[in-house]
Amino acid sequence: MIQTKPYEFMVKYTPQREWIEKRGIMLWLAFFFVELGAGAFIVSSVFGSLWGMFIGWFLCGVLGGGFHLLYLGHPFRFWRIILSHGWKTSWISRGLIFVGLFLILGAIHLILVQWASPVPGLLIAAGVFAFCTIVYVGFVMNYVNSIPLWNTPLLPVLYVILGIWGGLGVTLIALLATRDTAVVGSVEEWSRIFLLAFIFIVFIYLFSIRYQGPTGMTSVRQIVSGKWSPLFWVMVVVFGMVLPLGVALGSWLVGFAIPVGLLYLVVIFELLSDLALRYCILRYGLYAPLIPARI
């Protein structure tokens, strides 16, 4: 990691620390669980897994929302962000509105499914706001113009793929745990499609940032060869790409059914890969120097 002394601030490449160090770790976890939960709710609603929808709602509302509140300096004043006019210009305000509407509509739908008659329009509305919940994190970071690693239209696309891919994994676990195996094959097929999309978008994202300028080049270099590079190569590439792809290819070429235990392991590694990639993106978000190092 690039270390800077106080007098070198904005003279050298300066890493952002607010969203990844100390209390910022809470925001890293919040972003992960909010998107994972929303993605799981969407996927589970498509495949009709009530348990999957509940787990997705719980991950987003309790874990994601809980870490969000822990990150805030005054967590019980978060409602001011929603009620203010900040939603007109702030993606954080919009995101809180999206998350709140998704959680409210999703909770009503789950209650109606359990104790009354569900309303299809309600589920559609909850799904729309769940998708907006996934999208908003990418736009929150993309809005920061001074960090080239974040300021790219590919980042929201990457986060959408991560959210849906993680949601497929959570849904698969929910289906296997409840022995609702009728659509497991379909979920596996979609997981493989999103695995390929994940591999493609990660390398396109890093390649494009690499040629965006010297600051982007430095960020990418730190990700692939810096202090935390083993996190990228082991967790993201080996466990998140090579292992799931190898299992999928082996199953397809040999024609054997993937054991349930191996499916659980692959999903866990995929989720850890998602978490590790988000850490790298937050950790190596560098500000471009405003003052030349040599004057």
C-alpha cells in the first residue's frame, strides 16, 4: 500500500482511507451485504424460493443496514438524509431511499405470502427497488471524479453482476438447504453464465483503468502486484474464477452431477471472492496528485 506523510498529501498518489480503514471497514461490509441481499431477493423471487427471499431481505436489512448504521457517526439521525432534498444530487440519499422502499415492500410481500394472498404488483415493485439498491453502490463510487479507479461507467456494471451472481449463490444454498431441487439446475446454469460475465468484466474493468491515466495505472499495479495482491490473485482469481470454472467445466465434460458439498464450497468461495474484490477496489482508490511532485 502506498504510504504518504502529511506534507505529501495530494502531492503523491494519495489513497482514500475514509471508506476502508477503521470505521470505513463497516461501509465495505455494508455495501457487500446490501447488494448481496438485494440480489438474492431478486433471484429467489424469479425462482420462487420463499426462504431465499427471506434470507436476501435479512442480509440487506439486518446485516447491510446494521453495518451502514454502525458506520454513521450519528446512526439515529440517518432519517435526515432521507427527508432532506439531498436525493436530488446525492446517490447516498437515493440509495437509502431505494433500500428503505425495498425493505418495506419486501417485508409486506413476505408477510402476505405467509399469512394471506400475495399481490403480484407488490413483488414487482419490491424487485425494482431491490435492483435500484444493487445499482446505487456503483453510482455512489462512480460519482467520485477524483478517483480514477472508481470514476468509470464499468463500475456500476461490475457491481450489478456481482450482486446478481452473489444472489444466485445464496438462492442455490437456500434451495439445497430446503431440498427444493426442482429449479436447482436452472440456478446452476445462470450461475455459470454470470461467472463468465464476472471474469470478463473484471479484466475489462482493470484493463480499461490501466490505460485511463497514470493514477489508474498505479491503482491497477497495486491491485495486481502490491501489498494486497495475494488477496486478488488467490481469493478473486483462483477461488472466485478458476475453481468455479474448473468445477463447471468438469461437470460439463465428464457429465457428472456436482456433489452438494462441493456446490456449497464453490458458492462460499464465490462470495469471498466478491468480498475480496470490493476490498481491493476500495483499498486502492487513489486520488490523482494536484501538485506536481517536482517544483
